[in-house]
Amino acid sequence: MARRIQRRSRCRDLYRQCVTSVVLGFLLFLVYSTFIIGYRLHKRSSFDKEFFRNNFIDKDLNWREREALKSVPSLFTKEVLDALSATTSTDNPLSLDSLRKNHIMDNSVQTSSEGNEDKMVPGFGHGTWIGKGSKALNDTPEMLHERSVRQEKRLERANELMNDDSIHKFEKAAMARSRSVDSAPLGNYTIWKNEYRKGKNFEDMLRLMQDQIIMARVYSGLAKMTNNLALHEEIETQLMKLAWEEESTDIDQQQRVLDSIRDMGQILARGHEQLYECKLVTNKLRAMLQTAEEELENTQTYITFLTQLVSKALPDAIHCLTMRLTLEYHLLPLPMRNFPRRENLENPKLYHYALFSDNVLAASVVVNSTVMNAKDPSRHVFHLVTDKLNFGAMSMWFLLNPPGDATIHVQRFEDFTWLNSSYSPVLRQLESAAMKKFYFKTARSESVESGSENLKYRYPKYMSMLNHLRFYIPRIFPKLDKILFLDDDVVVQKDLTQLWSIDLKGKVNGAVETCGATFHRLDTYLNFSDKHISDNFDPKFCGWAYGMNIFDLKEWKKNNITETYHFWQNLNENRTLWKLGTLPPGLITFYNLTQPLQSKWHLLGLGYDKGIDAKKIERSAVIHYNGHMKPWTEMGISKYQPYWTKYINFDHPYIFTCRLFE
């Protein structure tokens, strides 16, 4: 048993010795193999590096030199460029090309002297070299002389550059260049280089400043939201400074604005660095855009409200004229209040005009312009209807200033006993409490917020029956066959007698159509979502304009136009069938009963369109100042006002005393 144990122990020791020897041998083999492989890789890498350097470095240097030379003019001043021009010239021995060529030549000389692979072959001529691959490089005596001259110049230039004066010159040029470059960081909202210093006008700088203000408000809000109060206060201070510069008109404003823009650019750069986050900036800009749109909409609505107020309000001068004429009329004895030639009022063979107005001066222009351009004024009769408030002034004006040989008669609609609420649904509606509340009792803030579309018509003047008398013309003038209706904001420039001889082809209304590029059709005025409208009218039917309309009163009575008007007014008691105003019910009432006239008879747009051609105005028989910019108000378009004011006698004592247009 003991022998067996000893035998096992000897076998175990022998096994351990064998394993140890094998492991040590294997490790030595690995070390030796690693050394041999590494040595060969090192030799191969050295050869590759030398090959790469000889074949590719030159190309890389050429590319980099070209790119560097492109940017030299923008990086250095003229002094620096002059100093470097010698080293970049291809003819200079210190140029990069010359240095590289000389360097290659020197290397080839070294290689030939030290190695056996390259050698000079005298039999090939002067200075002929045989390199690797038996490639011959020939150098003539002239080339050798040039090389030696270039070497001398290179050494001379190197010594010159090492002088203190040259170094000082380079330093001075670099300092001058650094002072000419703005210290502000580059960015979209930073004034940099000379982009806004030269070649830009003052308006361009103001636009840049406006862009800066937008981004400043963004970063100001973000700074406040992130509790960066110092930056928020700095931005707000700079915003106040920019706002002051924008409104200033000093001589040195441009330079100060430029400085302010540069300062703001630096602040915005810091804000971008500290606060910029794409999502936050996007949300802030979106919120600012929405707020600006809401403010713009409210402002436009309020402007519309004020425009309506100004355009419908009576100027002080006309109010003065009305008051003076009213006073004079009531002081006038009763026998002197009658107009002459009353026998012409019902003569159907004459040319009759209907004019419904409460503006004395406007009515006088319509009458004067018609008479002055008529071939035979004695055959023209004017039927002027006003309200009791202006009846005295209107009568007194035409008593003092009769229209030559023409006939004129002034009435007030309150004297029409047949015009009452039991007969006229529109009068009944106008007298209703709901309509009065709609026009009068709505708060101004609600009127402003009710939308610009309704504000155009939501004016108490539409409560006056003067705007609805056009639908009762046969009842007002029962013995007439034809009559020309004129608005009080028109000017007559031609003789209109030919209108009475136009064949209306059985239609009631003769008018100029307005369905051109700038006007609308029925779907613009009527509510086609209502069954009453959609079942009876074509939405694309061409519309026409009030202002100058020739009416055949016989056909009017035959087609029961007034009764048709009453029918639709009863249906529209809740004001949902059409837009407010008198044109939409007119389009309905005279549907398929309107004969188009030539456009030369009636020109629209002088109360809102500033681009009407003067020749077109002069060719038109009647020009119409429809719109907000009436010629008797300060809002009137100045280039159109002479067509209207030429029919006013400014030397008249009443007009002179009231200081019209002063």
C-alpha cells in the first residue's frame, strides 16, 4: 500500500514537470513569433509611409495651398498681403512652389550621395541624374545657374524676414486688422463684417433692428420664465433704447442706430447661448404670432369703426352751412318760399331726376354739375326729397342759388301721408324696439367687436327712410313715366338726356353692372343657405349698382315692384336673408328686371379706389364717390376732389363764412 502511494506521488511530480516545460516552451514560441511579426510590420509601415509621403504629400499640399490662397484677401490687410506677395509669387525663390522643388532636388542629391541606387551619370550630359527605376532627370547649365540664384535669394529673404523691422511691420498690420473686425460674435442678429456699414441704406438697418426686437422679446420672455432676471432687465433696457432710436430724427441717428444694433447683437448672442432651446423658442414665437394676429384683427375692426364714424359724420363746415340756411329760411316770409315753374313738375315730356339727400352741399353739387353739362337746362326737372330737419336749409339754398333755367322742387318725406307703418313693412321695422336697439343701444365696445362686415351698415343713418324711398318712386311721382335716380355722392360730367331714349326692353331698371373683377355677384350679398334665397335666385347672377339708375315707372307698376319689395322685407324681419343696407333688397326686387347699360354712363370707386385712371374718369358721364372717402370729408382722396369741388362757389358768402375745406 505504501509502495503504491509512493508510485502515485512520483507520477504526479513527473506530470507537473512535463506540463511546466510544455507551457514555458509555448510561451517562448509566442514571444518569438510576436517579435518577428512586429518587426516585419514595422518595416512595411516605414516603407508605406515613405511611399505615401513621396507620392501624396505634394498633392495634398497643392490643394491646401490653393484653399489658403483663396481666403488670404479676406484675412489680411493690404500691408500683410504686400508683405506676403513675394513668398507666394511663382517667380520668387522663396515661393512655396520654389521651396518644394528645391526641397525635392536636395533630397535627390542627398539620396544619390548616400545610396547606391541613385547616381549621376556623366555620359547623359551636364547634371543628368539617374533615379529609381532608371528615370532620367536632365538639368542644363542654365537650370543649375537658376537654382543657385534662387538659393541665394531664398537665404537673403530669410535673413530679411528675421529682422526686427519686418517683424514689427507684421505685428502692426495684424493689430490694425484686428481693430477693424467687430468684437461681436457672428450670428443672424449681429452686425458683422461691413454688411450693414457699407452699401446699405438706413431702411435696411431699421429692418435689421426690427428683427432684433422680435428676437429680443423672445429671449426676454424666456429669461423671465427661467428666472434670469439680470438678462431680462438688460434686454428690456436695450429694447427701450432701440425704440427711442427708431423714433428719433437726429442728424447722428444712423451712427447711433448702428451702435445700438451692435450692442443688441451681443446681448442676443448671450441670450442664445444661455436660453436657446428649439422647442421653447418655437412655442414663444407661435404665441407671439397668435397675439399679434389678434391685436391686428382688433385694430382693423376698430379702424373700421372709426372710419365709419368719420365718413358718416357731417363736417363742421357743412353743419355750419346747414344751420345758417335753416335760420335764414325761417326768417323768410311765406310767399317767398315757393319755387318757380311748378307746372313742370308733372310734365312727362321733360327730363326728371330724383334725388334723396340730407346733405345740402352734396345735393347742390349734383344739381349744379347736371345743369352745367346739360345741352338744354330748361328741360331738366329736379325732385329733391329730404327730411324735416334739413328741409329749411335745402329749400333756402336753392331759393338763393336757383339752377339756372332748370326746375327744382324740394319736399320732405314726412309730408307723405301714405308712407306709414301700416303700409310700409320697412318703416314698421325701423320703428320697432328691436331695430332701434340694434342701431342705437348697442355699446360702442360691442359694435367694435361685432365685426367689420356689419359695421359698414350698422350706422343709424340707415334708420332714415331717405335710404328706402327709392322703392316708392312711382308712389312719390305718380304722373311720371321715366325718372333718373341719382345718389348725392355723384358728379355729372356729361349730358344725360340720351338715357331717356334707351330701350330698356321691357325691364324696369337700367343700371351699369358691377360683376367685374373688383365687384361681386349675388352670392356676396344674399344668404344662399336660406331656402327662400337658394330656391329663387342664381348665386352667380351679375349685380349692379345704385347711384345712377333710369327707371321705367310704367313697367314698375306693371311688375308690382313695390309689392315685391314689401314681400321680401316681411320675410327678412329677423335680418337673416341678406346683408344690411339697401343694395341687397334692390338686387332681389329687380331680379331679372334690370337692363345693363354701357359702363361709360356710371363710374364707381372714387370713394375708395386710388388707382382709377384719369382718362377713364374724364370719359365717364357720372362719377360716383361710393365708399368711405367722401369728397366733402378730410378722408377724401385728394386727386379726385377737384372733380367735385369745381362745382362749388367758394366765394359764396355762406360757404366763405363757414370756411369750407380750411
